Amino acid sequence: MHFIQPIYVVRPFNLSLAAVLVVITSIVGFVVAFVFSRIWNKLHLC
């Protein structure tokens, strides 16, 4: 009767994949914050 099918499927929890995701997200966040702080400091020199 319904023609809509879900696109995403929830997979079982995988601890190693979750740990890798946390590490990669942390590294990317650190790099973005570091670059932003360098730009901010260059633009706001007294």
C-alpha cells in the first residue's frame, strides 16, 4: 500500500568504528580551530 521506503538503515553498534569516528572528528575539529585561531590572531594584532 505504501510506496515510500527508507533510504538509511541503522546498523549494529561497532565500538572500533565509533572510536575511529570520535578520533577523526576530534582531529578535524582541532585543525579547524587551530587555523581559525591563527587567522584571528593575524587579523587582530595590536
